[in-house]
Amino acid sequence: MTKQLGFLHNSEKCVGCQGCEMACKNEYQTDATPRWRQVFQLREEDYSLPTRMFFSMACNHCANPECLRVCPVKAYTKREDGIVVHDHDRCIGCRLCLMACPYDRPQFNLDKKKVEKCNLCYQRIDKGEKPACVAACIPEALQLVEINDALDQKMGVLKTIPGLPGPDITHPAIRFIGPKQGKQIRRD
Amino acid sequence: MKLSRRQFIGGTAAAAAGAALFNFNLLTKSVTAADDSLEDLKTFRNVCPRNCYDTCGQISYVQNGILKKVEGDPKHGYTNGKLCLKGYTYTRRVYSPDRVKYPMKQTPRGSGNWTRISWDEAMDTIAKKILELKSRYGSTLPICFNKYSGNFGIVHYGAEGTMSSIGYTTRALGTPCWPAGIDAQTYDFGTLYSNDPEDMVNAKYLILWGQNAAWTAIHSLPFINKARERGAKLVVIDPVLTSTASKADLYIQINSSTDGALALGMARYILDNNWVDWDYARNNSVGFDEWVDYLKTNITLDWASEKTGVPQDIIREIAREYATTKPASMWVGYGMQRHINGGQNVRIIDALGVMTGNVGKSGGGVNYGHLETWGFNYNAMTNPAPKDSKGFIGPDGKEGDRNINMNNFAHDVMAQNDPPVKMLWLACRNPGSQDPDTNAIEKMFAAMEFVVTVDSFFNKTVQMSDIILPATTHFEDWDVMASYWHYWIGINQRAIDPMYESKSDVEIAMLLSEKMNALESGSCTFPTSGTPEEWVAKEFNPGIHSLLGISDYQELIEGPRKAKMTPASWADGKFRTPSKKIEIHSNLAEKNGLPALPVWVEDMKAPEKYPIRFFTPHPQHGLHSQFQNLDWMMTANPEPKVEIHPVLAAKYGISEGDKVKIYNDLGSIIIKAHLTRTTSPEVIVSYEAWYKDSNFNVNYTLKATPSDMGKQATGNDGVAFHDNFVMIEKA
């Protein structure tokens, strides 16, 4: 592998609008229930003040992808740029990957009886375009980045946020910038 | 899978009505390849026509006659090539199996027993009913029309034209959304006229007053963020800690409906410290010194703090910062004026902008909305009544339509006696889920002889109708759209053929006209010819051309255009009031029974029996009753919730996920609880919406209480949607 592409999500900028989630669905015209990308709300109680805080997560294209390891039909491959691609044609819908992924990101399509997930818009990336979710993010909270030491040494870049499984299992290719809270004049 | 348009239509026509005719698999690409075939891919320009600040420029991608996806139009300088989550779901709206596909009749009304009928039968039934009512009552006044904001495309005013062309009718007049604030700015400045929102980048200080841009105008955020990168502070004042408020440098959880008291407190402190822009205020307004006297005599920080729940030091802080950090911009949201003193509160905020000289400045303004770019011909709406039509003699002695209050629709329809209302025609409107006092609406519908609704989905209003006429989506029509917030205008091309047997309001009007004239010559003046593109062409005039710098509407096919206006509204100081100045003292307001000055008017107090305020603001996943019913939205947001502060919840023994009954004298609803400290202990919040297969409707407890203003500019006062008081219990 020559590099590891991944996502940098900035909760300071994210307003939880779910534009990324719907832009993904629009790009691939996915069925109703699979959510290749999903916006999650951070728990109020994990931060000093209650605010509406979010992060957005698709497949994390892990350095050690558990989905790839457990797949009995080798439907998963990892590209040179780190993207974990799922081959829908090979998939037999056994759902082992669903159980293996700490982040619940492989999505089982009940109609097609197969798994599907974010392939990081590799066709767009190969053409020099941004992934659909990144291109659609209005507050520019979601970025495509190369995961490396330089990124991890930057101030404020986090490997995980409260509520997520620890990154040591699969080394997910996602980094976070945590929410920033302003001053609040409250009534409680 | 590849299907030609022709095969596709053949397939649908053969299937029975009501079945799920469209398989979304037609849209699904190979899961691993986003663009496995770009063959014959065509793009068209569209504009999202919803009742929304952003009115986005869109590009539709069409292959073999099928809408494959929708993206933002990069040539649109405000929406900048991106859509909101709703905008990205449009294929699911266009191809929803739940769409109304054909004209249908329901027998009996409300039974759910729908039968497909032909357009000819539908028009024949409707035309005969109109003519029968006209012959029975001697006029078409028993026919009542209600249209509002389901589609704000200019050609959609053909729905109004349908009514004008059959005679004088009863019309629901007004706007539920924003009239109190419109009147406030009409009294103060002559009309509503906001700065270009892109100009917010120039603000050095920003106050969003009851405005949740993250949900309702998300394309404004980059401009706000740009201003913040340049050092501007963002203050959000809102009883609810919204997604927007969560991003603020300073969030102020104000007591509901006391925004004017906060602005008065700020004004008093600005006065005491002489941060007043006396030159601007005195040169550009009338009555300013009279208001200054009022501040000196009546307003103290003690009082303002007591009223608003905002500590005095915070009032001092924002007053000083707002008055001394120039230019400072204020954005007044529509939520804060949905109170019995809402318009007055806007007038006070306007005065605050004037006293600090922030009006007429780039990076400033008291920004509410504008209609400066809406100068179209409204050709589709301007048809003369047929000869010898009998109308309603208005107070001015003129004969015309009989206007009733859109914001007290159920009551006003039932109150008509001479002649009574017997038939409803609804277009771009869903009072069944959006009007106050749903029980009253249901009773009123039940009392009608005949109800016709034009819509795309079997919503609550359709469920109470005799005939449903299938409406096209904007991808199936030509149109042109302006915004009430940004300064852009875009053309909307027909990207795909109308699905099933759907038609636009204008096409329906043409069909009806044909039928009525066949039954009774001269009974309808609506033209019977014109292609959709010809109809849109007729909306343009030299004024619009010059505003956009074009000589022909077709130039808009190359991209939307921004109106040539100064970034700051009122920069020329030519106010449109009777005195041509800002009227801090408004004789017009006084004449209309309101205070002449921007003085404090009391908010509505919670009755003892119903101590909790029930807020029902605009949702994130829909626009009123649109979008939330689509399958992607139902996945993203499967069910409604009511936000309750943990302290309040504990008082009533309510835990996370419990079902809560919310009730008052008018009605009740049951919603699942979500405990959160983003609201205050006195206010519960649930977002209005129409969910698929659900009777959820937030308006059962809402009285049709008028807000204080709206009559002057919009014909009727607004609705005090946020003065809704209830009791709760664990259900």
C-alpha cells in the first residue's frame, strides 16, 4: 500500500444536516434502508454543555479491515490507496462482515440479500474528483485526507471521539476534530 | 438494466392503478460503479421550487428519459453547486410509488376507496359541479380556493388563474408563514427588503434572532462562516438550542416571545452610553426622538432582564458589541414573529438597527426577506372573470372575489352565508396537516359538498377530498423561480416528461376551460393553448430582463442570474413609507390599531391549566408536509419525537422513549419523548411534518390565534403558531 486515504470529520463545523448522507444516496441511488454514510449525534452528556453535536461516518477503510479478514468469498479488497472495496457480485450475503466491523458500516440490503457499503467513490477519486459526500458538504466539515503521521500530529486531530469503539482493533482511516462549544446563557 | 422511456411508459400504463408501478431499480446503478454508463446522459437546469430561503439552482441528470440524479448548480452563486439533504432526495419524490398517478375519485370522501378516472371524467365532474353551483347561487362564490406554498414557481400562479377565469370566487387570503414580520418592516421601511445574504461575509458582528439556518437556509452558513473567519462574532438568540445555535460564539436562551424586551434593554444601554448613530437615525427616520423618550421613561435593564431571563451583564455585552462593532448584521427569523406580539418585536429590532446606523449598510441590515426579484407578469393568473359574473361587493364598493382569512380557514369557510361555501379547490396547499386546529379543519371539510385537490401525494388534505388531480414535479415542467432571501433567479426546464398522467396547474386550467366552455360557452376565460415553455416565456418583461441583464428568458438556460441590486438594501436611503423615511413613529400602524412606536407589547401568558409551551418549528427532514414521507427520509428520520427538558420530564414521570400525550382544550397528540437540555424546562418541541403511514400532526392543539400584524401588506394577520400552550402526561 502506498498511502491510506480516509476521512477527516470536523464536528466543530458539522451541523448534522445529513446532506452527505443524502448526497451519497443520490450518487448511487441506493435502496431505501442501507446507509453507506450516516450522521450520528454525539451524546449531550459527554460534553460540558448540551449542544447539538454530530459526526458523519461511512466505511472507515481501515488499515486492518476486519470485514476483509472474515469474508469467506474474498469480496473485499484493499486498494493501493487504502480504499477497501466491496465487490457486490462476489458477495453471498453471509453477513460475517457485519458482525466483524466494530462500526456497523457494511449495510445488509434486505431486498438484494447482499451487503453493500461505501467504496469511497473510488471511480470519482480516480478521475480526480472528490467523493460525493465531501463534495456536498456545505460547511466543509467532511474532507478526504491522507491518513499519516503528519495529520495525526496536527493540533486537535483526534483518532476517536466519545461513544466510538477504540481504534486499535482495525485502525480506521478516519480522524476527527471535536466539537467546539461557545458560551451559553441557559434557562435551566 | 436499461429501459427506454417508451418501454417504461408502456409498462406503467399496463399496470393497474394503485400498484407500485415504478421500481427504483431503474435508478440503481451497479453498486460498485457510480457512472457505469454515461451514454446519452443529458443535463437540464432546474430550480427547487419549495417554500425555502435557499431556492437552489439544480442540475438534473437524465438518461433515456429517466431522472438519474440531481446535483447543485455550480453557476448559482448563493447555493454554489450544493443541495441540502432534501434536494438530494428528489429522485425518490419523482419516482415514489406513493405518487398520485392519475385523476382519482374517492367514494365516499374520507373512505380511502379511490377509483381511477380519466382526465375527461374528472374535468366533466368538476366543471358540472362548478356550473351547477353557479346556477344554484347565481355566482361562483360558493367555490373557495386555497393555494399557498407547495410550489412557488411563477407559472404555478396559473392555479389562481383557474379561479379567476371561472368567475369571482371565495379566496383564502394571507400567508401563514411570515406576515407579522412583513408588516413590521412595512410600517418601518415601507416593505421587507433584506441585504444580499452573500453580503453577510462583510459583517463584523452577527445576530441570528430566532433563525435556524442550519435547517432552513443552510447555504447561508458558508457566508456566515466566512465572516467568522474574518473575526465576526456569531450570537444566536433562540428559546431552543438549535443546530445553528450550537455553533454560536454566544447562545442566549431567551424567554419565548420576549425578543422585543431584549432589544429594548439593549437600546436603553446603547442610549445611556451614547453609542447611538444620531446622524443616521435623525436624518433617515421620523419619530426617533419620541422613541428615545420612551426608552428613557419606560425601559430599564432590570426590567429587560426580568422579562427575557437574560442576565443584565449579557444584555450589556451584546448591546455594546452590536452598537460598536460595525457593520453588524441581524437576521430576523420567521419563528420569532409567530406570536401575538411577534410583529411588534420585529419593529423593536428594526429600531435597534436604525439607532446604531446599521440599516442601509453592507455587512449590516435588519434582514428578514425580500420580494424585490419577483416582478414577473403573473400572466397565468390574470384572467378576467367571464362576462356577467357576480362577485362580492367589498368595503371599497368594488365587485370581486370574496376574501376570507387563510389563517382562520376552517372558521371563515363555515362563517360564509351569502352564499355559503360549498366547494373547495386546493392547490400547492395541505391545510389538513398544516393549518391550526386540525379538528376544525376536518369538520369544515366534512361539511363541504365537493372538494378538489391538486397534489402529488395522498396527504391528509387529499384524504379529505372527492377528486385528486395528479400534479407534476418541477422536473416535469417549465417554470421560473425567484427567492425571498437571495438575489438569484433561475429557469426551470422540463427535464423529463410528466410521469403517469400528471399535469401542471396551468395544463389543468386549460383542460378545465375546454370542458367548461363545451358545457356552457363563455363560462371560463382561461386560454386553452400554450406549451409549458410558452407559458414560462410569458412571465418575463423588460423589468426582469434588465434586473438580470438579459434580453431573453432563454439566456437563463446558460445559468441562473443574480439581480443587479446593491448588496445592501436601503443603501440609497429611499424608504417606501408614506413619509419616505424610516417610520419609527408609524401613523399607519396607529391607524391599524397598533402602537405607533416600537414599544413593548405583552407576550401571551401560559394559562394555569396548560403551563407548557409547545413549539412546532420547521423540520430538518422536510419542508412542511413535503419530503419526510419519502423512503430515504423515513430511513434517516423514521419517527417524530418531542424534545423535553429532563427537569420537566422528571416532573411528569417521563423517561426517554416514553409515549407522551400532549393536550389542551382543542385536542391532543401522542409523541415519543426525547429528553434533551437543548430546550428549556418550560418549552417542549416537536417538528411539524407528514410522515409516511402516520397520522402524526402537530396542529391538533393549536388555536388559530392571530399574530399582531399581517393585515397591512398580506391581507390578514399571521398565526401565533408558537403561542401554543398544553399539558403533558405519560401516555
